[in-house]
Amino acid sequence: SEQLEPEEIVKMLNEYFTEMTKIIFANQGTIDKFIGDAIMAIFGAPVFTPQSAQNAVKAGIDMLAKLRELQKKWEAEGSPSFKIRIGINTGIVIAGNLGSIERMDYTVIGDNVNLASRLESNAQPMTVLISDSTYAKIQKIVVAKEMEPIKVKGKAKPVQTYEVSDIKIKKPEKAKIEREFERKEVKIFATFRMPPDTKNHQGIIQDISGGGMLMSTRVAVSIGEYLQFDFELPNKSKLSNINGKVNVVRPFKDKNSQPFFKVGIEFEAMADSEIEMVTNFTSA
């Protein structure tokens, strides 16, 4: 700020904010607010997505990559550049409109919001620092280094943190799924949830591949809805918290005229090891 005129600072920040906002939106995030030169973003609200932790970390990695491009551009123009740090936490918050009768804004508040801010303050420049609660949800698909626990204001115990350097998401294109994954006819009992509801429902998987599955269930679900599954393959391999998106729903009636549904599921962001388990299992 000491080196530039206010107009130049505003121009640089607006260019930076524009690119960062695109990345946050592309990863299904919501801009909560701009705080000076900082951005507060939320994932999983107001529209819930089961992979919100993954989306947030992917956004952080993408933001650092884009800033490196901007740094080179600014340096080529003879302008000073800057570095950023990113903190990410996962947990329950209160989301809603906050303010006065004259003005209200949608925001999130709570201890987990405060912790995200503390993580950002403790992150090294040009790094993404996440909490253990975030790491627990994405550890299968990230390259991360365990850091020393940090003592943060408002927490009685030190907080375990991880510095993320990369995220690896394998999501084959729909056209490739049919070529790469052979569907296998099975009869597998599964339980599933409809986040944010944690209630377990039941279904029977009728066929499955590394890209998705067909399940019959008594529970009515909607196309585009995200579900979370637990099931055991015929070779006794167990899979938990597998995320899937509903892309087909067909209603039927059984011999007693009771309704049930055949539901087509497309798997979302499965780890390579999980795809291999589903693709290569043999019946016990």
C-alpha cells in the first residue's frame, strides 16, 4: 500500500478478486464477503453438496496456481505482486441472514468459522492449511504434509493441521465410463444417506462398475440429488462414504403393488483405490 496509489491498489485487487471469484464459483463455492484484501468463501451452503470439503481444497489449490500466473504478469508489467495464504476448516455452522432491518446479508457464524480464520493466519505464504476435520474427508485424494499442532485463540487444545500441496480427482467423462468400466450384475445390500440428513436408508445394488451402479430402493429420490453409500462387495471389501449423484429414477411396483424405484447412480470423486476395488472384484 505504501508503494502504490490507492487507484492502483484497487485495480490490482479487482483483477485478483475477479480471477479468484471465478475459481470459487467453478468449485461450487459461495462468496460470503470481501474483507479488505481477503476473501471469505463457504462451501456446502446455501446449497449442500456432499463433496464440499473436496471442492474447498480444490479451489484453494486452483487459487494459488492462478495467482502464480498473475504474479508473472504483474512483474512483467513492472508492478509489485503479493502472496496469499489459505485456511480451510470443515464443521457445523449457523447459516442464514444476519444484520439489521435496514440491511441483512447471508453469512455463516460459529466456532468452525473462527477456526478457518485462525488457520489462514497461521498458514505460510502461498500454502493451503487445513484442519484435521477437513483432512479426514479428503485424505484419500490429497497430497498433504502433517504439520505440528498449533495453538489458536479460542481453543483449549492445539489443533492438528495439514499443508496440502495437491489434490487428485479422477472423474472419467461419461463417454469414457462405458468404455472403461464393465458393469457387473450383483445383489449387494447397501445403506445410504441423503445429506445433510444422516438417517440411513436401504437399497439393493443390482449392477455396479467403477463409474456407477443401479440400485433398487423403496425410498423416493430425485434426479440430481447427491447420496452417500456404504456397502460390502462380494469379496468382502468394504466401501464407506461413497458419494454418488442420481442420474436416473424409474418407478415400479412389486407383486403386492407396493412402489419401489430403480435408481441409476454416477459415482463422484472416488479414490483410485476404490475404483480399482469396484472394477476388479471377483465373487467370493
